[in-house]
Amino acid sequence: MNILDNFIVFEGLDGAGTTTQARLLSDHLTATGRSVFLTCEPTDGPIGRLIREILSGSATVTHHALAMLYAADRHDHLYGEQGMLEQLRDHDLVISDRYFYSSVAYQAVDVPKEDVLSYNAPYPHPMIIIYIDTPVSECLKRIDTSRDSRDIFEHEHFQQAVYENYEQMFSEISEQIMFCRIDGRLPIDQIHRQITAFVDQRMSIASP
Ligand code: TYD
């Protein structure tokens, strides 16, 4: 299994709080003297922008094509100019808000899971996955309070299927990856403290 050292990934449903917590962890690690590159998927590169257009509903492609687009965006995100591999040479840590586990959870609702896995097979696993486990009903409530409209994935039945895919995938996650499940219903600062405790402990184990 190919694992990228010093690469941390956040996963969870839309509205689970991954973006907030990824930023808080990045700030915390920076404050402890580490250089951190914080990034996300979909990216803000050309393929990521196309994906966001599709998510808004203003363009339509087949489910398979969308799954391939996420995988293509990821290739560029990893190996492109100023991509994550390059950033890992220049920084102590890279944190990504979402990675290929999102593809397995979301795209496998409409595309056979084996196909999604094969599009993403070339990509390395991160050293740490932080999964913010937030119930679908809570996520949808947060989306509705924070935004005027939902994107094409932000509906109860779809999110429930995504939730089940996450559960299935993470119940079988390799022990070689450090996996941290957090209760996303807790207050933001409590979640942050649990995440920093996990990461600080694992990072000190990982350091020489
Ligand atoms: P995200 O940027 O997390 O959402 P937001 O713009 O609301 O902060 O991700 C956009 C959507 O893309 C989100 O619904 C999750 C979905 N997604 C996939 O379906 N597959 C993927 O591989 C990734 C990375 C994201």
C-alpha cells in the first residue's frame, strides 16, 4: 500500500464541518512551528472549476464522466505544478479538505464502486484520515442556514447513501492508515481539541 507521509485528509458529508476543522488544524500546526499547506478538492484549478459548474446544475455530464473528472482533478492536484507532492517537499505537512474517499462515498452512489476505485487506484493514501461523522439531518440543517441554495448532491436521499458508503468504506480501512472518527455534533472547539490531540500524538510518534 502506497502511503504519503505527512499528508492528512479530512472527510465527511456536506455540512459536516471539514472545511472549518481543516483550517483550525492548519492554524494549530502552524502555531506549533510546522509549515503547513492547506488545500481542498475539488481544486480551484481548471478541472475543479468545471466540476463546480456541474455541481451548481448549470452544466450536465454523465455520472461516470463526473467520477472521471474528480479523478482527473485529483491527478492534477497531486502531480501538477505546485501540486501536493511538490508542496510536501516544501512543507512539513499537507492537509486536504477531501480526497479520493469522497469519490468512493459520493460517486459510488450512481456509478459501480469498482469503477470509482479503478479511476482512483493510482493514487496514494494519506498518513491520517479525519472523518467528521455528522448525521445527515444535522448537515442539511446547517446547509440551509448558511446558504440560499443546495447543490445537486445536497439532498436527503443522496446524502444518506453517501453516509452509508462512508461507513462501509471506513469499516474496512487499512490499519496502516491512522484513522480518527470524530462526533460532528460536538461544538467546534471540542472537535478541534479532539483532532489536535489525535494529530499531535501521532505526529510525535511519527517524528524521528
Ligand atoms: P466541497 O468543496 O467540500 O463542498 P462546498 O463547496 O460545499 O464546500 O465539495 C463539493 C462537492 O463535491 C461536495 O458535495 C462533495 C463532492 N465531492 C465528490 O462528490 N467527489 C469527490 O471526489 C470530491 C473531492 C468531492
